[in-house]
Amino acid sequence: MQLEAEFTSEPFHGEGPPPEHAIKARDTAEDAGLSADFGPLGTLVRGDADTLLDALPAIARAALDGGATRVTLQLRQVGDDEGTEPAAELRGALELHNALARLIGDVERELGGKLDTLDRAAKQRAVRLLKERGAFGLRKSVSTVAEALGVTRFTVYNYLNRDQD
């Protein structure tokens, strides 16, 4: 049986070189004999079930030892009759996630700091800018933006509703 695992490690750094924790996790996966598609916010690995399942603790440990504060994992069985479609679906999800990270990075540069360090008015402006750029049309964007802002999803919804008034 073949498996695919998508893992992300945080904190995200936006533009520039990938963080050490992401590189260490990817390298550990490859050292275990897994095929890896590496992106700035996530890595997709493939391999036989035993190899992948045995490697997961080492991948998580490498990310945490490299400075990650959170490691998120999604695991999926790949059937022989499905071809490469699941990988394409996961790559599509990673691309959408990466697009949101780029939008957040652009707004951070525009506002001159990480979103979670901004004052309330600047956070509200950040939400307005992200909305104008289509960020909230992406799946799970409110949760991701809330985390980047250091606020709750409820607060993001309040900022969005306030903008409509």
C-alpha cells in the first residue's frame, strides 16, 4: 500500500529562504527513502506505508528540533487505480495555501511588520487589504489569517463585517 503525507511546520516566514525546520523535516523524509515535493509552506511525501509510517516520528522530531512550534500532518492512502490524481489534488491545496501565504507576506511588507505585531487599527487595515486581494475566497483563509494576526476567527469576522458597514 502506498501513502502520501502532507506536513507543514510553523512558523511560516513568507518570502526568502525556507525556515530551517522545514528543510530539516524534508531532508529527514528524503533520508528515509521517501519522495518529497517541497514547498515554502508544506511538503508532500510519498512512499510505501511501512516506510512512511516509520519515518513520521523522525520527521516531526526534525522539524521541532529545527525550531518549529507546530507540525501539522495529513495522511492519505493512495490506491493503485487512482493514478496520480491524489498527488495533484494535494499539490493544488498546497498551491492555494502558498497563495494565501504570499498575500499575507505582501500585506506584512506593505504595513511594515508581521501581522501579529500590528496595533488594532493596522490589523483591521490588513484584513481590508487581504479582502481586496481576494484572500478570503481561499479555503480556510479566515483561520490562517486569524493565526497570522494573533487573533481569533471571530475577530477576523468582526473586522470583515465592520468593513461592510
